[in-house]
Amino acid sequence: MVDKAKNFSRTPFGSGIVGGLVVAVLGWIAIAAGLVHASSNNNNTLPAPLTPAPVNAKVISGAGDTVAKIYKADSAGVAFVQAEQRPQPASPFDLFGGGSSGGTATGSGFVIDTDGHILTNNHVVSGAQSIHVKLGGSNTSYDAQVVGKDPATDLALLKISAPSSDLHPLSLGDSSSVQVGDPVVAIGNPFGLDQTATTGIVSALQRQIQAPNGFAISNVIQTDASINPGNSGGPLINSSGQVIGITSQIETAGGNGSVGIGFAIPSNTARQVVSQLEKNGKVEHAFLGITGATISPDIAKALNLPVDSGVLVQQAVNGGPAAKAGIHGGNTAATIQGANMQLGGDIITEIGGHKITSMDQVVNIVNSAKPGDTLDVTVRRGAATKTVTVTLGDRPSSVGTSGSSLGR
């Protein structure tokens, strides 16, 4: 089985390439929870005990179904995904040899319609030469075809030819109605243990995680339901039995499995992505083309900035939409609180007339737009304030292909 880890962390400044955020920071590691084990700094990787969070045996919310009823209704629609990985040749630029002999990546997914479409994570099936799917508790294996993949949201759409009697679609709920404290159930295949249910609550909303291509996924749901490698692509289900998220990553300490911090891509994002994948096999995403740093009052004072909030532009990608509109990046390197920064760039204070106080806001605005959309961006440069119109471009396939050296 193949093993992959994802770096997910956050500097005090939230730097990133927008049309997605490059999250490259100190200390935290997020594991793509769809493959078998995770890398660790101490080279000792142990699976965490598979202990579901305690739950009231009667109901998981006052008006909701019992966990048993949710499991009985939805587990038949959950898929066990096995992806045979191609051997990868070693790169002459890899000092450690690189390459791989291939193997089998395992993850989860779920049926979304009676045509045999299955939603899972992109990182579960990326690079696979063949994909096999089992549904519910059945031992019948179906060959799956990739309809489309979107690395920017870490989602992939598969299709199998199965009799309608074997297809039990799960319904996508409205993730915008989710609240912190809502009870949830995750069903998946942690460590290959198929049809495992764990429970918890929605721990936080509006999180950002790093997608496989280096950009950011916005509006992510955080949960303390136990999620481990192999859960990736599985459903996070509310008390009404609807899918409100697709489990994707976990935060962990030293590669020791779940510590009660998991992340799920919201169902509303998945709904938009699925429609485009089914139609075009890919998804278009907007691109602004900057890296930026959130300005706090302390940072503004330390750097003697003319404003106490906003986003300090670190770099504007050469030839990117922001640069074409005249937005300038920094020109002086500095280290502030242990983070490398570029000083002297424009400060974004408003977008579309709305005050900007964080890089997360900028990322969310761009992620909600389409290529070709225009944004009126107000920037402060020294004592002058001006507003420029930026026409958003098509996001590159990865941060490393954005025409700069900003990829991490």
C-alpha cells in the first residue's frame, strides 16, 4: 500500500499564492487520510488505536436519527476504493533516489446517483493505473473509470457499471447550514478496516487546508470524529443522514494517527465540482497570482506600516492577473517572528468595496470567483491609495507551474 503525507500548517502571516493558498508553515503536519501510513520526523510510525469517540447511544441530536439508523441507511452507499499505483522512475534530481515500485492505495468514497457515479478524493486515485471499488459490505469488486479529477479541491469522480440493486446513493446536504457543535458520523475504511463508523461533532468551520497541487481549499469543516488513513474520500454525515463533507485530511502529532482533528471538504464545494467533472472532466478555478501576508496591529507597528490591517503583498507572479493590473510585490527580504517576508509591496485594504483584514478573506473571495471575473482591488502604496481592476485568470495546474519559484 502506498503512503503519502501532506504538509498543512500556517504562519503568523498566512502567506499564499491566491487562487488558492500555499500553506507552508512551522510545526503542524496534516496527513492525507487516504493512504496506509504516514511519514514521521522520528521514523517511528504507529497506527493510532481505532477508538470511536463516545456517543449517546440513543440519538446524536435531539431531532436526528440514532447512529445505528444512520449507519444502516447510509453504509451500503459507502465505497471501499483500491487504486493500483504505477511504478514511478527515480528522478536524477532526487538526492535520495526517489521512485517507487508501485503498490495499492486504499481509501473511501460514496455513491452519489443511480448511474454508478462515486465521489472520492483525488489523492486516493491519483496516478492509479487501475481502480477497483467494493460497495457497502459486499465482496463484489467493480472496475472503476475516472470521469474527472480536480486536484485543487482534492476531489475525483469515478463511475462503475453495477446493477441498480447494488447502488445506494447518499444525498448531499447543505454545508452552509452546518454549525459548530453539530453531531456527525464518518463512515469509511481506516487502515483497510471497511465499513467503520466513528462519531463526533463539527469542531470548527471556515478552515483552509492545502490541496495536492499546493493551492488552498476553503470553507473546510473541522471535526473530532476519529479519521485515519483510509478514511479519505468517505462521507461525513449529519444527524439527518445527509453528507455534509468529504473527509480528506487529519492533523496529527508525530504520525500517530487521529488526534481528533480532521478536515472535510464541504458538500457545497463537492456539488459544484461534481457537475463540472461530469460535464467536462475538469474544473476551472480563478487565479489572482499573489502571495500575501495578513497584517495585524502588532505587525503594522513593528514594520511602521501606514495601516493597521490588510494584506501585505509579498510577491506578484510575473505575468499574472495582479501584476498585469499593476499590483506590486515586496523588494526587501526580512525575517519577522521567524517567518521570511518580502517588505515594500502594496497593501490590499479592500476588494469590491469590502474591507480586507486577512489573507484568508482574499483566498475565499478568489476561490468563490470564476476565471474572467473582475475584482476591484484597493491598495495602499506609501501615502497613496488607488483602486485597480483585476481580471482573474485560469489557475495553473499547480503552484510550481505558476511562472514563479513560489511552489512549495
